[in-house]
Amino acid sequence: MRPPWSLKEEEFVERCERCEDCVAACPDRLLVKGRGGFPQMDFSRGGCDFCGDCLTACKGRAMVGDVDDHMAAFPLKAEINAECLSAKGVVCRACGEVCDERSIRFQLEVGGIARPLLDTESCSGCGACLAVCPVQAVTISHGEVSFEDHQRRSVAK
């Protein structure tokens, strides 16, 4: 995954100078040198706070946008799959606790299971939820697949 405010892949690769200025500028060290020397996000280190330091450091203009509009920074959204501990009856709400946008909530159901509810409209794709999930049940992608949709697909297989 490319840094926030990145242009579409083809244009990003064309404009990125692979200077690593954006990598050095990231105060949370979420940007790393990836394949081909291009910067990529490493959400295992935490979530992006959209400070804009990478954007302002980019000389090649491979990243463009408004620092104040962090919802436009990523076309990415979180997804929660069926491996979620909470959905299996284990008390875990780590992803909801770190979600600054409050996009992840839990709905208590009969039997004591708290189902994760993800509001993709308010999700910024920052990756904080991915970093804290103990079973990697959270992913960040371009899709918008709800937990219920994922369950239906799993049952159909």
C-alpha cells in the first residue's frame, strides 16, 4: 500500500523519485522502503495519523492533496473477517478502542457475543485497527466488505 495522498499506481511509479524523503519524514515510521525502492505503508507498526509530513516531503509530487482532508488521503477501508475473536465469543475490542473515528463498534447479541460493526463511511483506512488485532482478523483494502457479507461468503464455500 502506498503512502496517503498517493496518485494512482501508474502515475505514482512514474513520479516517485525513490528518494526516501517521505520515509524519513514519517514520525511514526509507518512508511518503509518497499519493492523497487518505492515507499509503502507498514501498518504492523501502528496507524497513520495523517500528519502530512510525507506529503510535504514529496519532491516528485507522487503524492498530492490537502493535508487537512485526511478522509481523502486513502481510498482504503478496514475489513473485519470471520476470525475476529469477539465474533467467536472471546472478549476483545482492541480494534474499536484504537479507532479514532469510532468506525468500529460492537453490538451485543443473545448468547453474549459482541458482533463487530464497521462503518465504512467514517473509516479513514488509517490502519490502527490492523496493528492491534491479535489474530489478524482486520485487513485494509480497497473493498468494502462487511463482516456479515464475509460470513455469507464463507458459508457459501
